[in-house]
Amino acid sequence: MVRRALSAALAVAAFSATALASIKCGPGNNCPADTPCCSQYGDCGVGAFCLGGCDPLFSHKMDSCVPNPTCKSADYKLKTLDDVMSIDKYLGDASTINWQSQGKPVIYNDALLLTMAEGTVGTLLASTHYVWYGKICAKMTTSQGRGVVTAFIMMSDVKDEIDFEFIGVDIVNAQSNYYSQGVTVYTNEKNLTVGNTVEKVHEYCIDWKPDELHWIIDNKDMRTVKRSDTWNKTSNRFDYPQTPARIMLSLWPAGLPSNEKGTIDWAGGVIDWNSQYMQNGYYYAMVSEVTVECYDPPSGAQVNGKKSYKYTDKAGTNNTIKITDDEVILSSFYATGENPKEGASSVSSGAKPTKSVETVPGGLSGGGNRGEDASSAVSGAAATATASGAAASASAGGGQNFEQGGGNKGAGTSLEPGLGKMSGSALAVVVAVLGLLVL
């Protein structure tokens, strides 16, 4: 099955002298017991691999992945980074933090900027709580320029996906799209006319119900897909997004020369790192507010609690989801859903385990399938981790100055990435390091 690119992949950036060979996961290839969690990007690991994006279908066991925190209705004004934590710090306690980041989010003029400097793969902001049907809205502007893609998507752990994507050479239209379990259907994409997406703040809403899906822009219903129209006779199922999904907002360089030609062409050409559309060395998109209205679970849902969503069967459909009171918070980045206390003694004692294992998946989820085979996946971040997480130094711009580097310790991370090939969206987005190069 061909799965197309949703994010630029990074090459391995190790903060240790030892680089680890990545173990791949996917159809017919589940993760082994010692690295049991299959990340969104098709690599096996522990720690953050077992949290948001962990695919239970290709992990070692169904419970290798940590249960998904349930939906929380809220209005998020993104004026600070206080509610944002970098992926190499977050251990799964969604009661204390609502957003997880990869790359470099920056606060400027009471809004959050998704930034992308040369030598990086941009920024991803993902919710720690999942949504199992609801209305999700984002007030935002997009970036501009060839090879530059801004995205607002919903992505489930089994690769159900709902997209708004914005191509930097087309600032008039939003691309709407949807996928089921990572299967590419080229006819699912449809352009929606917006107006200027760069200079004007628009509100984009995904109104997702068990039987109907709407894309809404500035309170105008622009597109509707009915579940009943998505029946697939071959697979004997509805190809309709139907499993709990995270909210993802991202800015990513689809036009990297190392990416597949189809991805580059779709994005309008090779990215220009000396573009007039960059400011202070960045491309950027702005998100000022995200609102979430949770809907009731579908009729007939297995409800045995209210705290988490769990998969009960590898069919990965809505009738295999159970709502439970199971909560799992990892004790360290060596822990997994199967063994959440692994590494706890090392953390409490301050000792640094010598075990070398992949603990933090890298890369960004841009959204949308764009054309590579999953077999070309690049490995995730290979690092010799400390007990507190992947060996990465955090550095984020938390103030009002929109500039590269410096600032307060916080949600932005700085690692030194290389460039790799891309892999899929509703599939194996391939990656390697989670962070941006601080200039």
C-alpha cells in the first residue's frame, strides 16, 4: 500500500556517540517486546513512542500504547507557552498540560507562531487530549511561499485523518481531505475557496459526527461528507474517520529537495530559504485560538468509565473503542504501556541508566498523503536517553520578541537535524529528530 508524505523527515541527530538502528513497524511487522510501541512514523521505541500517535495495531501488544485521554471541551487562547510542553518532556499526564510540541513554537502579539527556519522541518502542535467526535475550530493565518505547507488536521492513532491544508503558493484556497486507516484515496481531496489565508485571520472548523463530516470556514459550511457514502465493498467497512483523534497544527517544508518529486510538485516547488515571505529567518503561521466542543460517543459505544479511550481489537474501527477509567502516566522515558514504572528508580535516584533505546519519535505531521512508499522510512530520533527523557536541550521563545533562538526554557526544543526522505501522513510519516536548529 502506497502512503504519501505528510511531513518532512529528519535524519538522525544523536546527542550521544551511538546511533541506533531503527526498527520498523507496519502491516505484518509488529514491534518487538523490548521496543514495543509503534510510533505514528512507523518506528518502534519506548517512552514518547507509547504516547500520542502510538499505533496499537502494529505495536507489540494492544496495551503497549498508553490509553488516550478523553475529549475535553475548552477554549484555548494561545497567548503563552504555559500550556505547551515539548515531546521530550511530556510523560502522559494530560491533566497538567493540554498541548505537546515538536519544533519551535513562539509567542508573538498574544498568539502562537508555528515557525520554520532553514535546516529544520518546522513546528507541530498536538493536543494531549483526544476527540471522539466533536467540533474543533482554529483561528489562524497561514504561511506563504513555494514548498511551504500549513496544516490543521485531526489524526487518530490508527491513521484516520481529517485535513485542512494550505499550500504556500495558493493563498486563496484551503485543501480539505480525509482518510481512513492511512488508505490513500485521491478523489477525497477538494479545494475550498477562502480568500487571503495569509493576511486575514479565518476560523476553520471541523464538525465531526458519527454519520457526517463538515468543513466550515468563517461560519460557512463549505463541504459535507456522509459516512453512508464511504462504504468500501472490498474491505467491508466504511472508509470514514471514526476513531479518537488528536488535534494537530503544523508548518512543514514539503518542498525540501530531498523529498519525493510528487510532494515537491504538490507544494509548488522547491522551498526558498531566502524568500521574501520569511521574517527574521523564519517562515511562520499564526494560531490565536483553538476551541473544542466534545460530542457524545456514538450509539452503542462501550462505556465503562470517562477518562480514556482504549482499543479492544485490531480492526481499529469505532466499535472497537472502549471508554474506561484507566489512566497511565509513564514514570520515565524508558517506560511503556506494558510497564509504565520502568526507569522510576533511576529517576528518583538521579542515576542515568546506560540502556540505549529510542525514546522520542521525531518529525512533524503535516497532514495529507503525498506519495512515497512507507518502505522508504527514515528512522526516528536515535539517542542515548537520560532518565528524564531523550537527550535534548530545551530552548523556546516564550516572550513577545519574534526571533530565532534564545528566550526562556520551555516548549520549544533545539536539536540539530539533518534532512531525510518523507513518508506518509495517514501512514508512516518518517522522521528522526524532534526539534529545530537554534541559530
